[in-house]
Amino acid sequence: MKFLLTSAGINNKRIHDTLVDMLDKPIADSSALCIPTAMYGHPWVGPGVKTWEFISGNSENPMVNLGWKSVGVLELTALPSIDKDRWVPLVQETDVLLAAGGDALYLSHWMQQSGLADLLPSLKSVYVGMSAGSMVMAPNIGEFFVGWTPPGGGDDTLNMVDFSIFPHLEHEMLPHNTMAAAEKWAAGMQGQAYAIDDQTAIKVIDGEVEVISEGQWKLF
């Protein structure tokens, strides 16, 4: 699977062009499934208006509203209650998965409970994450970002990339997301860790990592 891990969606030309290159065809010819699940676990975003805005493409973070050939909703909390034959072929045939931000541990839990986590490595599609939707692919997220607590505790996530992500670096609405805070967070992480602002994304194909940025970022 190919990963495009963003802080705030496809919000500049470099990130947009990178996505098109990863798809290897125009967005207008590509099918998408959006995954709003992470939003339900975070008190700032969902359920409610923010979730509707993401699904409907009315969010200020460009993902669903990029002009896809088709867009569907993949709600992970529903998948354990339906037969896999009803959703696995749909995922396998889709060009891109669009995962919203919210709570990374909540998203990790439902990716595993639904069976999507097991399916991801075999997919040829592009996975585009935003904020928690990106963080979930790391080995863990760090105590700084723990909100919703999984049944077994801890801060472990899916370990599908070998680095962790500190999103929304120096965001004006998030006064605690400073470079100093990121440095302290990174000191407690194992392995590589990236702090990225909202104009930055990380592309991963076959383990090869490339930072795509029109903003600020740092590798620890």
C-alpha cells in the first residue's frame, strides 16, 4: 500500500501533485472511500456537524471535495456487524482511502476490530491520512496525544510505517503544539519521529519515505 500522511489534508499544490502521481491517473478518474471513524473518538470534532462536513466535502481540509469520480463512506464501527463479502471487495477495488482526523487510538482500535488493518498491507490503493488518520499508521503516538483509551491501555497504533508523527506543528489554534513540545515528545519516542505543520505531508512507498512540504517540519 502507498501512504500519503498529512497534517491537514491535500491543502497545497505540492501535496496535491504528489497524490496524483501516487494514483497514476487523474483524481477525476479515481474512486474514493472516506473513513470518518476517528472523529467519533475526539470531543472536538464528532459525532455531529464536523463529521457531516468531512463526509460531505464541506470541510475546510481538502480531501473528499477534490473532484473524485466517486466517493463512498467506510464506517469502521459498522463493519464487524456485517459480512466481509459486503465490504472487502469494495475496499479492494477503491483507488484511495481518505481517513479523517480525530483520535488516533480510537481509529486504531476500530481498524483492528473491523479487520481493515489486516487488509491494508495487501491493497494497491493509496491511503491518505489527515492528522490522527496519519498518526494511526505509526508504531505509537506518545503520551502527549493520548485521549481516548483503548481497552488494553497504552499508546500503540498500527506500526505500518516506522516513524511517529506530531501533526499541526505551530498551529495558531493549538498553542500546545509548539516545536519545543514536539522536541520533548520526540525525546520519549522510540525510533524516528516527524513534526509536521499543516502544509506538510509524508509520502511512503515500499518503505521509502519522502517529505512533501511548503511549510515547516523536522525529523527527530
